[in-house]
Amino acid sequence: MLDINGILGLAALMGGIKHGEQSYNDDSARTYSVMILTAMSVSMVVPEFIPEADWKIYSAFTIGAMVVLYTLFLRMQVGPHSYFFSYSYPQKRRRNEAEQEAPAISLGLSIGTLVFGVVVIGALAEVMSKTLDLGLEGTGAPPVLTAIVVAAISAAPEILTALRAALANRMQSVVNIALGASLSTVILTVPVMEAMALYTGQPFQMAMTPVQTVMVFITLIVSAINLNDGETNAIEGMTHFVLFATFIMLSLLGL
């Protein structure tokens, strides 16, 4: 909700007001959208209907499915389909040999950096959540408020980068940041949590309320419609930002 509706919505709104229609590679948006829909459905929605006696089997399956899905996605993103995620419209399918050549990147270093970053951010988020819980204790604030504040603080660099990119008329960067962050949040976090659940023998409950599930699917439907033509505008940005504001209001109401 924060990545797609908050970051993408606000960036498209501000960029649209300043520049009008802003172009991006529609292949990237469609790829991200179908990946996010698949990952969320398999790992966050379907588990709510799995019998308790079978949760270990499905948890193990979820871990495997997410790893395979993300591995293939990364392979395509940095390999054959790398042009999906770049801003080069007329020539994106007619690259010459020089354009196809890319500097060698250490896969091990990239994976290590990614894992290190996830661990550090997770640890900081845990510390912040405990601190906020103590600070809000006795105020009557809904528990989800802590999660929203921690998520916003953790995503602050992405938010600022996306807004700067939108104001500079670089909407492709915004799409990569917002949808890429949303995808990694689901497809990297869930397998780790599922593995911890299997290790401890305690089922991992998503605890998504019916209203939250509906909001998620509305978000994915709206993003599929808005991000299908290769251009964003202020109206599309406002629709996403209104969904984000609605999510905040529902959270404050305890729904």
C-alpha cells in the first residue's frame, strides 16, 4: 500500500502537475504488476484458506515458489529482458551488440549486499517498532499505526528518491523504485518469515482483515489499468494517493 499507492501515487501526482504526462517503459510496469499479483496471491491470500493441519506443507511450497519466482525474475531483469526496465522506447528491441554488453557484476557481492541490507533494515525496524509501541502505550492508538510509521521511516530514502525523479521527469525511475520495492517486500520477506515459522513450529499468520484484502486487490486492479499505456498523469497519481489515504483512514479506524 505504501509503495504502490503512497510512493507511486504521490510521485505521479506531483510529476503530473509539473510536467503533464510522463512516459515510462510499459513493459516494466506490466512485469512488476503480474509478479506482485502472483506473489501476493500465493503467499498472502491463499494461506488464509489452507487447513491448519497442512500449513507446514504449504509453507514449504511457498518458500520454494517465491525463491524460484524471484530467481527467474532477477535473471530476466539483468539479462535477456533488462531493456524492460530502462527508458529507451524506439530501440528497446533493436539493441546492437555494443548495447548488449554490460560490465561484469559479482553475483555473490550483490546477493551479500542485498541480504545484509535486509537484515540491517529488519533489525532497525524491530527496534523502532518496540520504541513506538512503548511511546504509544496508553494513548489508544491502533496497533497498526506503529507498522505504518515504521514502514514510512524505512522507506524514506525510496520516497525521497522517487519524488525527486518524478519532479525531474524521470518516471521510469519512479516505477522501478515503487513497484520494485513492493515486489521485494512480498517475495523476499515472506519466505524468511515462513522459514522461521517452520523452524519454530509456529504457524505464520498473515492476519489480513477482509477490508485490507479488498484494498490490496483494488490497488492491484487500479495499478494494472493505470500502468498499461506507458504514461502517467496527475489524475492517475491522485487515484493511487486517495487509495493510500483510504488505507490510512481504515487503519486508524481499526479496520
